[in-house]
Amino acid sequence: MGRYSFEFIFVLREFYFSQHDLNLADKIIAKRKNTEAKAKGQAVIEDEADLDRDELTEGFVYSHGLTSPQAAQLLQTYGKNCLPEKITPKWYIFVSQLWQPMPVMIWIAAIIEAGIENWIDMAILFIILFGNASIAYYEITKAGDAVAALKASLKPEATVKRDGTWSTIDASLLVPGDMVLLATGSAIPADCRINEGTIDVDQAALTGESLPVTMYKGDSCKMGSTVVRGEVEGTVEFTGANTFFGKTASLLTVRMS
């Protein structure tokens, strides 16, 4: 695995755990409110797990399904549930490695060697130049292939409730507010919040965690993870570039550019 492939995993984990830290801070604040309410004799939620999930998701509207006109309007507003792709031709990636600062210095040295007819040193410089360009090309394209493989692993179809009935549609047509079915063996088609119940989710492709994570009502399931146990209904919260995966991929794109 190349340097950029490792960097992709690092950025993914860094972004995930930063979100986890923010959630932890929110939970501490919520528990403090619970303690203050008890001291004042006010009604509190005795189950702190319920406090964490109910209070932290306050204001989030759980869906019971959209109508086709609503979905069409939201699709125009948010766009398709797919990541923006900027495809750079591979020949351009290779050629661009030949005009970086260090290669330019080697070009100048090679021209000088040619000017004094020192053909052997010139040939050595060209070998170094094209050798370095080939290694950089391999590393960059391998990182791009790793990102493409993760994108390809995202499920192309989703089970959604529209107009009061369940149907299977192209996952790229999902919109925030859709009600989706998350069942054993299915991939999470977008960032969703669980309406009711519990499921076990495999997030290894996103965070590298070896064990599934149990998620409850109000928890956010990330696009690209997989349900390994259970079946629940969920509400789509974010799609496309606004998902956890989309934001992380954009961070990697910035680092590689």
C-alpha cells in the first residue's frame, strides 16, 4: 500500500475520531444538564443512554417516507447521492511529475551536461528523472485506485419508502428525509439516523475497526459501512458530498493536490 493509501486511511480515521470527540463533549454537557435538573427537582430522563440519544438528536425529524413530488424537489435541491469525481488522465499525472521543482533542476543539469557533450552523465540524469516520475506516478495512481475501490463498494441500490410503499431504487436518487430499510448484509447507502431499534454495523472500510459497532435509535450510520446484524428503518440525513465519506474524500483530494 502506497503513501497516499495510508494517508487516506489516516485522514478517514482522524476525521472520524474528531467527530467522536465532539459527540463525547455533547454527551458530557447533556449529563451535566441531567445532574442540574435533578438538583432542582425537575423531571429528568433516568436512563442516561436515552438522554444521550434523545437530547443530542433534538430537532432532527425522523421520516416516515416521502412522496414522489417531495423527493423530486429535494433531489433538485441537494443533487444526486454520489461523490463528485474529478478524473485526471493518467498520462497527465505522469507528465506533471516531470515539471515539479526537483525535476526542473534535473532538466537544467541534463541540458548543461548535453552542452558540454558529457553524454554519460546526461543519460544518468535522465534515468533518475524518469525513474522518480515513474515511482510518483505509481504512488498517486495506486491511491486513486484505493479511493475508486471504496466508491465502487458503495451499494448501487437502496430500499426506500416512497408514496407509502417500499421499493428498490438507485441509491444515487436518495435524498435527505428519505426513509430507508437497513437490513443484515446491506450497505448503508447514505448517512442515516436510526429511527427505532438496534443494529450492528461494520465500519472497517471507514475507520479500520475490526469489530462491528452496535448502534441504537438516533445514532448515525455512515455511508459505506455495512449492516452485519439486525434490521431497522432509518432516515437519510446527508447524501453525496455532504456525507462523512464525501467530506473525507474531499480532504484527501486537497492533500493530494
